[in-house]
Amino acid sequence: MKAEIISIGTELLLGRIVNTNAAYLARKLAGLGIDLYHQTTVGDNPQRLSGALRLALGRSDAVILTGGLGPTVDDITAATVSRLTGNGKTRIVPNRVGTAPGLVIDYRGRAIICLPGPPRELCPMFEGYIEPILKKRYKSGWIFRTRTIKTVGLPEARVDQMMKDLLKLPPPTTVGIYAKLREVHLVIMAKAKTERLASRAIASLEKKIRARLKNYIFGYDDETLESAVGARLIAGKKTIAVAESCTGGLISSRLTDVSGSSKYFIRGAVPYSNDVKVKYVGVSEDSLKKYGAVSRQVAAELARGIRSIMDVDIGLGVTGIAGPTGGTNKKPVGLVWVAIVTDKKRIAREFRFKGTRRDIKWQASQAALDMIRSNI
Amino acid sequence: MKAEIISIGTELLLGRIVNTNAAYLARKLAGLGIDLYHQTTVGDNPQRLSGALRLALGRSDAVILTGGLGPTVDDITAATVSRLTGNGKTRIVPNRVGTAPGLVIDYRGRAIICLPGPPRELCPMFEGYIEPILKKRYKSGWIFRTRTIKTVGLPEARVDQMMKDLLKLPPPTTVGIYAKLREVHLVIMAKAKTERLASRAIASLEKKIRARLKNYIFGYDDETLESAVGARLIAGKKTIAVAESCTGGLISSRLTDVSGSSKYFIRGAVPYSNDVKVKYVGVSEDSLKKYGAVSRQVAAELARGIRSIMDVDIGLGVTGIAGPTGGTNKKPVGLVWVAIVTDKKRIAREFRFKGTRRDIKWQASQAALDMIRSNI
């Protein structure tokens, strides 16, 4: 069973948006054990869409088209497909989020599946309607399973070195490595004839990887660093309050991205000015003068202050220079202090991050969440 | 002059990575005035790569291949290309970041350009070597300019209706429409023989669009809603403090994503529990009891409270139900109240958003930033 993806949209060919739909659908098809050998992007142009569709129908059993389905004049998919297929058997797929419905067309033993472009419409439609159709229609005999193991705090090159042998494994069970800012993910991919064989292949590799990466692992599959932190806080029945300066609310926002976070997240404070740090979080004017706002002392006082004011188990304090301005030789852009105070621990760590203002904020939030995770 | 992109890598077809290279190259080609009509992805498979390359050479003047260039067995690009082209004139392009060099091959009047897959290798190589070659080789005589006009608060269908005639304009000057959560962007694309003609074409359309969309426009090109709000706060010499409950720090984080935001952003508060709302932001227990935490009254008291505590020009208060749990019939998930208090205004607005927890938080932050923007 071979499928193929055609993405439609001049905005893709102008590079105005990144094609995340193709990656999403590819992942989904892989999970169904359906082979995907080609993925094509064309603009909002009926001739070129026709050409791509004809080519795809000549080599694939199912063609998934995304985009060009909305209410606007650019939206050419439905007209182009129906011109090519004539009055084929068409099923309409409801769109519970947006306006444009999806289409599934039977055409000479092939399936043409048209989905809307916006991911928030495409994903529920695929999962609610298309996935069950594909499952029923194409029993490949193979199943494909993946397991993602997520680490934080190790550089990619280091993980790569530690996993060198595993990253070279030939199919049917392979390991891939993917890095983001301060996170490295290892993905085990297994293709097998039965669920049991796939699970066994994955479990044996997972065991090896866990033995090597130990505590650097924060979660699996869909878990995020913030959801992993949340789960630990709930398990330990701990509460937390955050006083974050340079991250500007990002850590609080990530912690509260997790459903149920009101159980442990009590208060976030973004004391951006020095004045506010002193008046409302209990940072001492002395420390500000002596060490500066970006210092071990002020980070520690932010953590201690917010913890004692709120009477929570964990206080977190973050201060740094997100840039691009405000850096000095001694305190360059990217310098961040993170402090955590619990009933048993008082830890402050210095970090030096690189990148844009948003990159630095993000890395600081990663480091801070990781410090919470490893100290409760 | 037509170019085409072929991305190579099984990891792309498994959806393990998102194809940001294609978007990057697309943007670059657009800037050079080079047409891009097709973009294709194939796996690490010589037959399918050959097929894609042959097809591309039949319809495009330049074919850019990315990926499959490294030292591993997966890396099939160089061998496949040379098998197809024989001993064509090949130029080697140095890689200052990684190991695999790039290749530029002259083949029957076409250019085949092979670049490494990792973005941090591809981008400097493209900008340092390929872009100058393309510029010299393809003096199209055309220049290509875009202008993006960004609106907030209007639904896409409404903007589409208001722009119906403009969205149908034929080349060389066209208008495209792109929607995100609560933002709609219009992109004017002009192809012209001189910079002056392009500017003129853009200016005349921009004038029309501005006359229709007026105050819904918050910015242009690379501006973000938060940077537009920041610019207004600086221009008006205003300061702001935020008390946000359901958005959990997201509004503060977005406001502080803007370099220089410490000039106007004084303090963010995330009073997540009712207790904290009362004790530290001055919400009355009466209001909480009588109207509930998600109500016009509490939003207004959050805004008023944080404004008077901090003695700032603008106080913003946000309260709502981000979900997925916690909704009731009367107060469903997605209900959000946003209040703003200035020396002249006291406004509270109710919103009902749809989507995931993160979608709802994002839309609430959009609505809140828009309310700041339109009330200073």
C-alpha cells in the first residue's frame, strides 16, 4: 500500500509558511504501516495540480491533498479534482473546527483524499475520519510502531556519541536522533508482523537507551518537559511559585500549558523592574547594588522570596540578559541565573545561552524546568 | 527562470523532521525573482531520486537538491546525480560548517545544485556561494517584492469578502490571504522591471487595502502584534502591568519578547489561585463569590488592582477557562474576560474561543494585546 501527499498553496512555494502538515501526515501514515515515497508541493495553479495528481495516481494507491479547500478564490482543489475524476463516488468529511469540509473520492480503485490546509482543521479531520478509513481499507500486514525517548540538558553531539552503535542499526528496527534547543530526542522505529514483535523490539532497545541516558530522560512520546514536571509535582504533592525576570512569564506560561496545573502552580510573578523585585518579591536592594540584577544572589533571593511569600514547597527564581542589547563584557547577552529553593535544597546555576532573544528565553525556560524536575 | 526543489531523506517521509529547508529556499528564490512551481520530497532511494530529478530537469532551469550528501550509506545524492549526468562540468562548493561539500553541475543548460541537509550547513552555503551564482546566471531582469499587511480581530471570511476583487488580481501584482489564530495577513506580491515600478505597484494596492481595513491593521512585514503594541506604548510614553490568570504568563511573555520592553513593561502577575487574586491583586472576595473567578467583575478588578498597585498607566486583567476541563454550561471552556483600565477608559470584553488549551490561551493573548493596542 503506497500513499502520496500533495500539498497545495502558493504560500508554501513562496516560503511564507513551513509545511508542517506534510510531516504530520507522514508520521501518521508511517504509524499505519502505509508506505510514503513521494511528497509534492504545488501552488494554487489548476494545471500544475492536475499534473501532480495524475502523476501521483499513476504510482500510488491513495493520494492525500492538503490545502486549497477554503472559501476563498485561491481555493482550487475541489474543482481541479472533480474535473479530473468526473462524477466519482465522493464522500464529504465534516469539519468541526473550520468551514471547508474534506472530501474522499473513489477513483479507479484509488482514493483521493482532500483535506483543509490549516493544521487545526486538518489534524482532527484526519484522526476522526481519514485514519479509520485508511485502517479499514489498507491492511498491509505490517505494523509500524515508534517510541520517542526525550532527554534534556545533554548536547546533541554527546548523545550522538553515546548512541553511535544504535544509530547505525539497519531496518526493521532503527533509531533516529533529533535535536531541539536543549532537548535531544531518540526515536525507535520498529516494523513488524505483529504488535507483540514490534513491542518486543522497541522494549529491548529502550532498555539499552535508558541504561545509557538515565536521568537525562524526562519523558516519552507526547510528553513535554512541562507536562513531565507537572506529573512529578502532582506525584510528590508539591506546590510551586515562580519569580521570573528575563523569561518574562514564559516559564509560568509553559507550566500552565498543562491541564490540571492549578493543582500545583500557585502564582507566577514577572518582576521586570528592579523596583518590583525589591518591593514585591523581597529581593534586597543591597544585593542589587552589590551584585547586579543578573547574579546568583538575586536569582536566589527571587526563589526564596516568592517561596516564602506564597508559602509553597518550591520557589523558582530566574534572572538574565535576553538581549539583543543590555550585555556587557562581564555579563554578556545570554547569561542567565536560575535558582531553586525547596525545604531541603538551595541551588543556583549559571547558564550561558546563545541565539536570539526568544531562543535565550526558551533555553532559560528549559533549564529552569529541568532544574525543577531534577530537584523534587 | 524556473527553479525546483527536491528534498531527499527518508526522515522527511517518516515525518520525523519538518522540511524547513524547502521554506528557506523558497523564500530565497522568491527574493531573487526566480519562479518556483514544484517542490518534491523523496526518500534515500536512488530510483525515486532519479525519477524526480529527470522530471524536474524536463521542466525547470535549475534544480536544487537538499540532503543525502553526507558520508553515510544513506547518502545517495552525489552518486545518483553523476549516474544521470555523466561527466558533466562539476564545481565543488566548500562547507565551512560541516563535512559534506556542495556540488553545482552544469547539465544540458540546466543547473543541478546539491546542498547538504542540515540547515546550519545549507544556509551559509546557499548565501555564500549559490545565491551569487544564481544572481549572475539568471539575470531575469525582474525583481520581486512583497509587502505584508497584518490585521487582528477580523475573521478570515470577512477579510476575504472585503478583499474579493483584490484577491483575484492577475500577475504581475497579486494579493494573497493567510490566516492564523485571530490574525489575517494580506501579502502583496509585485514582480516588476525596476525597484521603482515594484514599489509603486505595492504602494497603490497598499493604499486600497489600508482604506478598507483601517484600524484592524496592526503592522507590516516582520512586525508582530506584541512589537506593534510595544511601539505604541513607547510612542505614547505609557507603562503597563498585567494580571493574567488563564493565560498563565503568556501575555507577559509575549510583551517581553520585544527587545526594549523593560521601558514599558513594569510587572506581570499570574495570580492563578483565587487566594492570590484577593491577597496580591486586590480582587474582592465578594466579587469572586457573587460572580465567580471568570467574570467581567473579576477581570476588571484584576486590571484595576494591578494598575493601582503598580501605579502604571495601563492595567490589564485576564480571566477565563482554558480547558479542557473546568467548563460548565453557563461558563464553557473558552470563555475569557479581558479588561483594560487606563486614566480615561475602563473596558471589559467577553470572548468565546475554541480549540485546545494552548489555542485558547493564544487567542486570549491575541485579544488582550489587541485591546491594549486599540485603547492607547
